[in-house]
Amino acid sequence: MKKLSLLLLLTVLTIGLYAQKMAETAWSDGEMHLYCHENDGTTFTFSVGFAHDGGADLKLRKVKENVFEAVNPEAYKYGATYVKATLKTISCPGSGSTKYLYFEDKNGKMLGVMPQTTDDYNGKAIEFDVLAGTYKGSDGKTYIFSGNSLIINGQSSDIEPLVCEFGYVNGFKYKGQNYCFRVSENGLNLYTTQSDDSEFEFEPDKLWVKLTADQEKNQGRWAVTKNKIVMAGFVGYYSKSLCRVMRNEIYARHGYNFASADLKVHFGKMSWYKPVADNSKIQLSELEQLNIAILKHCEDTFTWDNSVEK
């Protein structure tokens, strides 16, 4: 009887600690975000939001340690009829140990990945990840976006996020001026903006500078895939064809010998790309494997060919 009472006590304590751990946590892929606002130890209620719309509550019922099933899967995106969520932890060189929720359907097919975040939208992180990198400007200057700073020819100033065109094209504030950016074929086009048609919309007014990504210095265009979980909101800035290049850039850094002619030509222009003789000997990190799966999922579901690239 004492053993049974002790077991029940431990079970209650474990559930209580778990509930406390999940309470008031936020998770986001940049397009969809969840916030845990209710829990009873076994069922967790998340408010659901999207970048341009709201959503209903999603209820996840704990079925075993770190594994949940949706009580109302229809509240998840893509009209799901069954949703399983697994809480996982991964090591990211850019942000240390990162927790994320891995969503899948009844066949084990990925539905999405949502890292834990400090806010319920994480738009700032997405924006600055899109900008991140070293660029050669059309004005002859060197531009480096890193974290929340912009360095131009060695002079650094902080930048702040600015939502442009209802979030479809983001921007930033730099030295008192507002700027919008659009993803271009091999970099970014930056525009000054004075227009404020509504509280959340700034239209690009005048081209400030065209930036070309320095792929030699960055070992590719998308250094973010090396050290962070790629977010769906980030991928949404790119066309399906560029998303494919982004995914294969991860392989290219390891010297993957491509069979596709276009990938051979593209990466063959990079001095850092050293193709190996045997692809089977290439070892990808757990983070790289996860990012490849996320990018492939995005390609197959919602990434389009007529994106904001112009």
C-alpha cells in the first residue's frame, strides 16, 4: 500500500512539473505560432495564430513522455485529421540547445516544426535571418547584416524590425530612416520608405542599393542553415527553385557530388565547393538533417515559384 501511495505521489509530482514546464511557453515557425495558456497536466491548450490571420485553440493530449496527440486536429493547419506532436531537443551552434515541437500525421509524414521562442510570432528573428550575410553593394560598399546590426564599410549601427506590406515584405529601421527589402535573384534590393498607408503598411518608395550575396565569404548564400532551425516563415521569402538550391547548399558544404547538371554548375562556381568521390561517406549533423527535411516539406507544400523575388 505504501509503495502504491508513493508511486501515485511521484506520478502527480511528475505531471505537475511537466505542466509547469509547458505552461506559458511560445512556439513558432514564423508562419504559425502557438502559445500554451492552459494545462491540467495531461491536456495542453494552445492559442493558434498565423502571420496574417487568427485561429482556434489547439488542444494536445499527452500520451507519453514528450509525445502528444491533438484532441482537435482540425485546429492545426492544412486541414489535418490527425496530428501527433513530439517535444524534441537539438543542438544548434547559433543558439545552443533548442527545444522544438515536431508535428506529423498518422503516417509519420512531417506536418511542421516549431521551435520554442521568446515571443508568439518571432517575426524579428525571421526578418534578420533573411537579411543575414555579407553583401557587395551596387554603390561599391560592403554590407554585413548580423544579428540586429548593419555594418557598412566597417561602420556599425543597430537596426530594428519594420513590417512592410502587411508582412509579405519586411523592413527595418536604420539611423532614423525606414527601409523595406525584397529578395532578389542573388541577394537583396533595399528601398527607402516614407509611405505609411496604414498602421502596419510601408510601401517601398525608392531603390536605395542592390546587394549581391558574397557566397564565397559565407560558404553559400544561406549560412543560417548551418546553425539554426530553418523556419517556415523564412522559407516563404523564396521561390520553389531557390528553396531547392538552399536545401542542396547544405549538402554542397560537405562536398556532395551532384548528379543534377544545374546544381553542378551552380556550386562549381564556388571555390569552397570541393566535390568528393564517395557521397556515402558524407555525415550530416542532426541539425542539417532536420533542416533538409523542413526545406523539402516546404518545397512540397507551400513554397511558390512567383515569390517576392523581382
